[in-house]
Amino acid sequence: MMRLSYLILLTLTIAMFSSCNTKTSSEDHSFKVMTWNIWHGGVHGTKLNKFKKDRSNTINIQKVLEQNEADVLFMQETYCCGMEIAKKAGYVYSSRGNSNLSIHSKFPIVEEVKYLKGRNSQGVVVKIQGKRVLCVNIWLNWLPDYLTYVDTLSVDSIIAGEHSTRAKEMSDILARIDSVNMRLKLPVVMGGDFNSSSHLDWNEKNKQWHFNKILKWPTSIMTMEKGFKDSYRTIYPTPNVKEEITWGFHGEAGYVMSDRIDFIYYTPSMLDVLSSMIVKDDPKGAFFSSDHRAILSSFRFK
């Protein structure tokens, strides 16, 4: 009897010690967010078959999602197949902003924010481990499309082009977020395909990779002026241009023909970023079938 009592006491002691010293993701209030433009609904094949479209290729998008296990997914170019892909990948809750934009979550979506719903954005409130987060999905205009011939343009003409479309759209979205969050007062995670680069990358140290240009890209500047931080650049403050492309390719001469144009921003007053990475590798038994890489960032509530 004494031996049995001793064993029971020992088991309870071990269990108590383990519960005090082992934190689960829910206990430390962390969560992972991914943004990914899946390219025309995820139907493209490989370079070998000239990226031929076929719905059977959507399994490749699904496997990337399953492998990376984000809690919240901002999807761009949802189109024909994105909703079904997300469902098969284990996302129980989904909100479609338009044919392009959708947000998917493994935590409950408790509100769709109508004021943020438009051609370029959508917003929802997600309840994560008892805490609410305002999640905003972004897709900015792809025009002017000059990254592949940016070497021929002056800095002033590039900035003027940005202000003709993307900067206007971003300014409107940020104003709407401000208006909405005066009521909600929530931490914000905003991500998507901005079709625009970052002033944090096009600086003095990296101008040799950017045709000797230093560019103050308006969309990234105005976003950070509103108090947001770039999750990836927070973790990796020193740009490594060759490794950090999210769309495009390197030219034969070594310069970058495209750039980091997909971002996840967050409000640092209420959230800490724990990690961030560019997702670009083929998943096991499949291939990475989008022209955009994904961004995956992990956050913790303060």
C-alpha cells in the first residue's frame, strides 16, 4: 500500500513539474501567420511544362500549407481554387474578400470588417487563444510594372509611378485601418502582395544590387510611419538581397531583376515577432508552384 501511495505521489509530482516547465504554443500566446500569392488559384505547373495550368497542380499549394502549419493565412490570387485548397489544408474558418483576396484561419474568425473590404484589401478579427487580432490582407496594383526594367528609369520617375497607384491605395488602406481600430483597439497583423519594394532594402549598403539606386519606396515608408514594423526585416535587419527575393529572378550579370515585394507587418506595441522566414522550397513529394514565395512569421502577444 505504501509502495502504491509512493508511486502515485511520484507521478503527480512529475506531472506538476512538467506542467510548470513545458510551454505549449497556446500557453505562451504565440501564433504563426503566412502570406502567399498562390498564382492564379494555384493551378500552374513547372517550368518544364511551361507552367501549364491544371487543377491537379493545386495539391502542391496544399502541401506547402500543410508543411508550414501557419495558424492564419493571407491568400492572394485565390480565384478558382484557393478556398478549396485552404479547406483541404486544415483551415476551418475562411473569409473571402473578393475573387483575389481571402483569409483562412485555424482559430475562429469572429468579425468581418466591412469597412476594410475592397478591391485591394480585406479585414477580419480572429480570436486567437482568447485574444482578438485585426488581420488585414493586402493586394496592391501590379501597375506600373517596371521592376524588370528599373535600370532604365530615374529615381524620380519610379517614385512618381508609385504615387500614381500603389501609394494612393496604401494610404487609403492605412487610413481605414486607423478608423476601424479607433473602435477595436486591437493588435494588427497586415500582410500581402504589395507589388512594391521596401526602403529598408534599397539603401546605401545595397545600391550595387539596385543599379546604384537608393529608393524611398512610399508604401513601406508610409506603413512604418503609421507605427507598423516589417516582421521579416525586424528578425533580419541586414538585407541579403540575393537570398530575399519573394518574386522574380536574378539576372545573369548578378543584379536583382525583382525583389522582396511580399510583406507581413505588425503593430509592435501589442505584439512581438519571434521569427520570420521566406518559404520557397519544394514540399516533400511535390513542387513549389507559385511565382511568389511566401512569408511566414511567428508572433507573441505582449
